[in-house]
Amino acid sequence: MEVLGLVLLVIVSAVTFLSLLAALGLLLPDPVERARQKLEANLVRSFLVGLVNLIFALALVGGLGTLINLFPVRTGFSLAGFLTLLVVLVAGTFIVLSIFGLLVLSTFLGLKIDPNQTNFWTPVRGGLLLVLAGLTPYLGWFVFTPFAICTGLGATILTLFRRKPANRPEEKAVR
């Protein structure tokens, strides 16, 4: 009976994840397209930026979690309560950025599958591919899923913190 519950949990989680990707893809088409272009242009850079930021976030959350245990919990304002709020904010931010990154990666993969798809089906097909690849025992769990999360997170961060092109005087003179 426990195995049936686990299988049902995986199926329901996959369906709700695909629904989330489709809904976010329809709600945020322009940011997704900008991030997808960044991902397509710089796949390795996106992975490395995502990996560095994910390691930093995990170290920050782990360090703050360790600090929480050093301070006594009191009623009213306490340093432990403030640090707990900070941990929740940092972890929540990186979870949201990672979900958006997985949306970008699923859109990227969906366009590779069929470039003529609509905005609804593109992230769904790519997301289905991500989910099924992530469910592959061992290789999918420990290699593909972290790679996908880091790559999507990196593309999102590169898009959010992109450099604006500098206005160079020599370019204006040529025009």
C-alpha cells in the first residue's frame, strides 16, 4: 500500500509541476523569452553561475541555521526569530528563482522538440521531458536534476542582473 501511495504522489506532483510551468509560461512570456535567449547563448555560463549561487545560498542557509541554535528562543523579539525569518526569505527567494529557471529550461527544451508549438504546450512538453529525465534512477536524481536546477537558476540570475550595454562614443560616430 505504501508503494501505491508513493507512485500516486509522484504522478500528482508531476502533473501539478507541469501545470505550474504552463501557467507561469502563459503569465510571464517576455521574461521567460529573455531568459531563454540567455540560456541558449550561454549554457555553460548559466550552469556555472547557477552552481556558484546555489552553493552560496546553501552555505548561507546552513550557516544561519547553525546560528539559530546558538541563541535562546524567547517570547517577543529574539535574534533566533529574526535569523529564522532571514533563512526563510533566502531559501524562498532561491526556490522561486529555481522554479522560474526550470520554466526557462523547459521552454528551451520544448522549443527544441518542436519550434512551432504554442506558448501553452512548449513548457509542458519540455517540462515533461525534465520530469521524466529527473525520475531516472541515480543518474537523473543525482546528476541531471542538479544540472537542470543550476542551469535554470543561472539563466534566471544572468537575466535579472544583466549588464546594460555601454554607450560608446565611437559607436555613435559611426552611425
